[in-house]
Amino acid sequence: MKKTIILLTAILFAMQMQAQDATLLNRIKEVNGKVKSFESDLANTMVKPKKTTSQNGKLYFAKPYEFSAKFTTGNYMIVNAQKIKMDIGMFHGTFKLKDGGMMQGLSRIFLYGFQGRIQDLANENGYTISTKTEGEYHIVTGTAKKKPLFGVGYKMVVFKYHTDNLLLKEIVLYDYSGNKDSYVISNVKYDIPVDKKTFQF
């Protein structure tokens, strides 16, 4: 009897936590989904097992499928509805965005993060979602359920949203090689006109 009560308590607690997660995710999606565009400063830090590199730049986003990250180092990542062009990390070149493709998956981590569509990202990639609140941020973590065949991709993606306004602050990517890649946005200007040339290749 005692074991049954403990089991039921654990199940009810898990259901309550899932409901709280869903409520928070829906609030984040609602708030960020209203953002039509933004321009911000962008700080990127790549931490590898034997090396750490940092770079600063500007980030531009226009709903729903366009963003551009350009760094003072000359590195960049530009996404529109059909293609992604990048010279950053291990990625160099222009790639078509195909359903289920790695490049589309990468672009959607950012696009869905900007729009607060974390549950959609989880559904498409089979992530397990968890949330917690630490200090000034709600932290939403997506964890891959299994490692890809060739070990290429991200085992964990983390999104940090401000607790006061639920807007995005940081995206952190963890790959299967032990690398951590973080993108912090600051000095954000929301719903301003963004020149479409920003997203052209």
C-alpha cells in the first residue's frame, strides 16, 4: 500500500511539472511570437575541450524565416526561406534548406528560439523538454533522445528567456564532440524595419 501511494505521488508530481512546463512554453511562444523583427548586439563564445574563442557582432531577425548574424571577425550566418549561407565554425558555404536536413535543423534552432517555438523544435527533433528558473532567467532545455548515426548534431540545446518579459537572452548548443557554443543577445531593438538586403547572399 505504501509503495502504491509513493508511486501515485510521483506520477502526480510528474504530471504537475509537465503542466507547469507546458504553461511556461505557451507563454514564451505567445510573447516571442508577437515579435516581428529585431536588431541586437551578439556575442558568440565557442568552448572546445582545448580551446575557447569569442567574437562579437550584430544579429538581425525578420519573422518568420530570415536572420543574419555578422561578426567583426568576418564570420557570418545568413538564413532566408530557402537557403543558409555561413562561414562559422565547421560550416562553410551555401546550403539549401531541405525538410529533415541538418542545415534546416540548425537554422530552426535559432528561428524557433527567436519565436519561442521550443515545443515545435522538440517535436521536430524528438527532444525531451525540461524547464527551470534560475535568477533572472527561465531556462528551457531540449535534450536529444538518441545520438545520430554519424554523431553529427546537437545533443542539447538551451534557451534562456528573461523572467520579467519572457524575451530571449541566450541560445547555447552542445554537440557530441564536447563543444559548447553560446550566443548572447543584448541591446535589442524590437519591431524595427530591417533592410531586406541584410538577408541576401
